[in-house]
Amino acid sequence: MSLLALAGFVCTVLFTSILSGIFGMAGGVILIGVLLSFMPVPIAMALHGATQIAANLSRAVLWRRYIQWPTVLSYAAGLAMAVGVWSLFLYVPERAVAFLLLGLSPFAMKLVPDSWRGVPENRIDSFLYGVVCMAAILMTGVAGPMLDAFFLRGKFERREIVASKSAVQSLGHLGKVLYFGALVDSGALDEPLVLGLAIGTAILGTSLGGMVLARMQDVSFRRWADRIVTAVCLWYAVYGVYLLWTQPGANF
């Protein structure tokens, strides 16, 4: 990676980590789009996973007293089941497919009947979301839009949302790193300088974003979180269609 590319990557990680530090969402969605645009899918997935583990874990530690552990443990059980099943096939999505599914994910949630969407306080719902979201992570790199919709439907206050979502996201990205960085491509994380800078920058950005979150009101938090995620994912959906149109060989 050239010096200019490395500088651009670090700035992107810092910006997206600050955004995630504030909303507990959106930053990871932006970062995976940037990485998928310039790197092979397995490398982009593994590097994004390592970066997001640092960002989410530091955020979870920062707000650890607000973590809702029944939700996290139920989600983790579903996550483990999904990784076990996917490891039998080692499927790697093409770039166009990843962008399209990433962009459509929050809109697909709106098509699900309200009675089926579940709430994070329910352990069965959390388990099922662990299964579905882990599958989404392995297909698109993130499950943020689905998790955002899931956590925003519950009765958790903003710090409980950020803390609990950060904890389950840390586990999800760990599963992604193991899948793409160990099972699919064992050399996906062979650049220690890039990895070290990404992790350090993610932790810094998370700390800065946390300062803003502490001063934000719940109403503003929910309103802006939804707007940002919707706008970013709409762009990804359009870009995914463009890639499929210009690269007719791409398929699911």
C-alpha cells in the first residue's frame, strides 16, 4: 500500500470510527464500502473485521456497565451456529453482489411484517438475529443496518443500544476475521503496519465519538442514526446495480 493510500485509509478509519462512536452504527457500513472498492473481497473483509473488532470492543468497554448481557449471549449462540454452517461451504461473494446486498439490507427489513421483526429484550429474537446477521456479515461485511433496526425497535436507551450492539458486533466481526482470514485466505492480514494503524485509529475515533454521544439526546440520536444509515445504503444499492450492469459476469 502506497503512502498516499495508507494516509487515505487511516483518515477513513478515523472518520468512520468517530461516526460509530457517536451512533454505534453507520461507520462500519461506510468503511466496508471503501475497502471493497479497492481490495479483493477476502482481504477487505478480514481487514474490516479486525478494524471493527477494535472499534466495537473499545466502545463496548467504554460503555460496559450498560451492556444488556442476556441479549448479547443469545445473539452469540446464533452467531456461532451460522459460522459453523458457513464454514462447510466457504462461499465468497463477488464485489457487485456484496454492494447490492449491503445496500438493500435496511430496506429489506422494512418489508418484514412488524410482528416478525422482534425486539432485543427477547432472547429468542436475539438468537435468530445472531444467525441472520452473521450470514449477512459473511455476505456483505456488515450487519449494521439490520442490527440498527433491531436495537432501535426495543426499549433500550441510547447508551444501552450502543454498548450492547458494540458487544455483539465485536463477536460478529471476530467470526468474520476467522472465516475470511483463516479459512478462506490465510494471508488476508499479512500487512502488520496497515493492521496496527487501523486498530489504533479505530480506538482513537471511538473515544472521540463517545464524547459526543454522552452529550446527545435520545431523540436526536434515533433520528440521525436512521437518516445516515438509509442514505449510505441507498448509495450502495445503486452502486451494486451499476456493477452488475457493467460486469455481466458477476453472479450470486
